[in-house]
Amino acid sequence: MPRINLAIDEATAACAAELRAMQPSGIRSERELSGALPRALDLQERGVRTRSLYTHVARHGQGLQTYLEQLEESVEVRTLDEVGERLLIFDRAVAFIPASPDRSVALELRHPALIDYLVGVFDRFWHRAVPLTEHVPSTSVVEGVSHREHAIAALLAEGYTDAVIAERLGINVRTCRHHIGRLSETLGCTTRTQLGVRIAQTGLHVPPA
């Protein structure tokens, strides 16, 4: 981690125009945000534009709101039900991605073709995301099914386990299973097989917009 942080500090110091950041871990702790604040303030002082993507769950963390208040308008945040793995792109020149499940190893990428590809991935997520200043729209096709439950239903339809769904949506497994229980109750299902069938029948297998 010290080597990763040093490399990110060097990229931050060299950044002159823009930073794209994807943060998939749900609610970020105040300690984590405090650690990131000096870098963000340094970028702000140099007029660097920062765009950050989080999952919708991050909206419930008070620490994020406090963090953004200190950065005025230099950081723009949007959220989605699900984002990709952690990603940092500085000035279309260097990017960092995890190289191990626990994120204790990272890859520093500088090949122009790889950077362009990752910028394209980020921008597709960004255009679909909801600005933090706006409410997440209720887009479920079934009455009584929340936006998050719709997202869970779509991932269930793809065959993901509870643990994987929880990780991808930035929630814990217990919360995920609570939502699955509510989803089963709303759709009148008593087994996982029935739930899968009803998800397909009602159109919940298609992820919410």
C-alpha cells in the first residue's frame, strides 16, 4: 500500500487538467475520506476537474457530504446501482486499477490505447449515472419493488450469488438477503426457483435505467 499511495501521490502532483475516479465500495468511511482529502484539495488548488462515480449506497454516508462541502465545486459526483472496479485516471496519461481481490496490489497503466479504453468505460458509466444533487428515480416496472430490489433482481437473473451481488452494489450480504426476502414476498414466491421465474415474467431481469 505505501508504494501504491506514493505512485498515486506522484500522479496527483503531475495532474494538470482532469481526474476520473470510480469508487465501488459503497459508503466510504470518514477515515478513508479524510485520507483522500489532501490530494483532492491539492487538485482543487491547481484547477483540476474531478469526476467521481459511486454506487447509490454512498448517498447514505454523511462523511461523503462533509468531504464534498470542503471541495466546493471542483468535484462532481454521480451514482449508479453498480459501477466497475476501482479506477483512477489522471489526465488521460496514467491509470490505476486493482490487481488483487483485496486491492493490496495495483497496476499502473500508461499505454495510450489502454488509457483510451478505460476512459471510454468510465464515460459510459458517467453518462448513465445520476448526479448527487438529484434524487435517484424510481424506475421499477413492478409496483412495490424498489429501485435497489430491481437492481438485485437483475443480478439474480444473471446467476450471481448473494455475496457477489452485495459486493457489486456496495452493501453487506445481510442487507442483500433482506432485499431478496422482500422481493420474494412482493412477487409471491416461496422458493428461489419461483423467484427466478417471476423475475423473468415481470421484466425485472432487465437492469433499471
